[in-house]
Amino acid sequence: MGCVLHRQSVASRLDELPDANPQDMYWTIGQLVARRNAIVKHAATVKNQLHQQLSYHYPSYKKFFCDIDGKAALAFWEKYPAPYHLESVGAEELAAYLRKASHNTCSTRKAEEILELVKKDGETKRNYQASRDFLVVNMVQDMKGSRELIKETEAQLRQVLSETDYKLDSMDGISTVTAAELIAEIGDIRRFSSADKLARFAGIAPVRFSSGGNSIRASGKLI
């Protein structure tokens, strides 16, 4: 009850509350960048773990797809985490499944190649195979979930960046993430009275120093 009354009291005095601190925006951008980077790092770790698991199940797995985390590849590992799941699957059936997962980029020939490689690898089924299968499927789902989280975080970044006066992401070669990292580091650019001060803050301003009577220009944070 007390919390409700407190919220009502605050709501009735909104016009008396201070304006939002502009620095809150830049802090939020920094937090979103940090969150995205953490998800990317986690996804890379899971990808390495998936490599390890697949090497046990499919010795020739690197020949199946160009990238083990492509759409077709992830769909394949998720449905067929180990070779024995393919025992009653023919090339046409596998090809149909891969075409759907890859938006028609996988051919019947690719399916035939995979089945042939699986056959050459021989028996790979081991004790506790169900748990091994679970690990592969779980990792695939984790990677797919991480990709969605990265997309959602980047969408949130774009939304917050649109509220700033910066237009960095409109420049060729500068992505939303790169722009966000720069903005989070710089903050409110109006706190720098000149471009030179901003350059010095970034550590890229040329500086002069003398060596043996000669004046030399250098840049960076060496001095």
C-alpha cells in the first residue's frame, strides 16, 4: 500500500522533478555496448564448445558446411546431433530439410556428400549418447538465442542513438556498434570546446618533442 501511495505522490509532482541528466543517455549507450559485447563473447565460447562436441560425433564435420554456425549447419546439428539419427534418412529427405533451413541454397548433391562422409566416418555412438546429443542441441539453441539477443540489443542501440545529435552511423564504414562505442567513450561532445581538445582526449592529437635539437611531431599517448 505504501509503495502505491509513493508512486501516486511522485506522479502528482512530475512537473517538479528535475530534467533527465544528458549523461544518462551516454551511460546507457555504454551499458548496451557492454551487454552486446558480452553476448558476442559468450556466443564465441559456445561455438568453440560446439566444435569440440561435433569432433566426437562427426569426425568429418568440417567438410559438411562452410561455417558450422550457418543457418543450414545449425539446423542440421539441431535435428541430427549424432550420425545414428541419419540411419533412415535418404539424400532427398535430407536435401529437402536443408533447402528449407538455408532458403534453397543447399542442393541434393550437398546432402549426398554429407551422407557419404558420415558413412566413411563409421560408428561414433558412445556411452551416454543421449546426454552427448543433448549437449549439441543445447549449444545450437544457445547460439541461436544469442544471435537474437544481439539483434535485439543492436535495435535498442539504434533507438537510443537516434536521440543523440551524433550521425556517425550514417557514414560509410561505421556500423551502429562502432558508432555506439565511440559515442559512449566521448559522451556529450559539447564538453569539448574544440576539435583539438577532443583529439587530445582520444590520444590522437599530434604532439611536439625535441630530440637532439630537432623538433619531431608524433601522435598518440606516447607523451
